Amino acid sequence: DKLNLYYGNANAPAAGDVSGTYDTQQTLALEFSEASGLPLDATAYKNNPTASTAEAVPASLIAGGVKFSGSQSITVPSSPSLRLLPNQGLTESAWVKMDGAQKDAYVMTLADQGRELALGIDGNHTFARYSGSGAPVTVTQSGSELSAGDWHHLALTAGGGQLTLYVDGVSAGQANITLAEIGGTLTSGSARRGHAFTGEVDWVGVSKTACGPD
């Protein structure tokens, strides 16, 4: 058998199905592969940002990425698919390369009416924070610190009464929480209320379920 490969024809129809590569639980995937304009959601839900002041980085970790210098942010508006439902849970994740130690910086946060689910970095440790009807619950990375100038995969899951933090695919802490519904706006690189992040970010994702370590 032979496999013939042809290339260089700009008029050839694209055969890729980017949104079809994500399962139905994935409700946001910002790949930052756009040559210009706002970042676009690669999933079938099309939760596209409506504003971005982040600096595009053409050669980031996985092709394109974005750079935050303390005052930039990306805003994704509220939608029926982009929300935390207590009976389903939620996962936030991103590839992050911080410039140096941070001060209670938010890499990404979903917030609405005083409720908030945030993935951030304080000093050289990442954290997951849930603010519902009671006092905020924060899970801080245990063990080794994040290294500045290196890429790390950061994630949190909220579901089943647990808030779990992952660093580079390994559980780094957990706490009990009582989940409430959170919709509202998702923000990456948020500088609001002093939660400014400085560094690069690539592949920002949200899943409408509490994913496992795999």
C-alpha cells in the first residue's frame, strides 16, 4: 500500500475538524493560534473572548501563546455552557510560565455575584480558591515550588464536595467545599483587585466536569 502526501496548494479545502477533537465536556479551549485579532475558542461551544489586551507570543509552548505584564487580561463572557454546576463540577487548566514570584495572582478565574473559582500563584506556589456563600477556601501547593522561567501545567477541579489542585499532572492539595453554582465571566490574567499575573500562558481550558488526574 502507498500513502501519497501533497502540500503547497493554498486552494485545497481544509479537512481538519478542530472542534471535533474535544469531547462534549470541554467547553473552552483557547489555543492562541490566531494570526491576528481576538483569541478564539476551539471547542464546538464557541465561548469566544470579547476582549483581550494580552500580548500575542507567536512562538510559545505550543505554537502561539500570550504574555501578561501585570495589567492585561482576556475576558470570556457568561454563557450557558461555561459555568460551574454543583452536580457536574468544573475543571480549569492552563500551561503557565511565570516571570518570577507572584503576589496572589490569578491565572484564570470564573466569577459571578461574589462567587468565584480561581486558579492562581502566590510567591512560587500555585493555589486553587473557591468563594461560595461562606468564607473562601484556598488550597495551596504543597511540596516543591514552581520554577520561574519554566513551563508548568496548572489545574484545579471542583466537584463531589472537593476542591483539588494539580501541578504538572500531580495532585498538590485538596480541601472539602460545599459547591454553589457559578456562572458569570471567565477572566485570564486578571489584574482586578490586585490579582495581576506576569508571565506567559498557553492553552487555557475549561471542562464542565471535575476531571481526574489523567
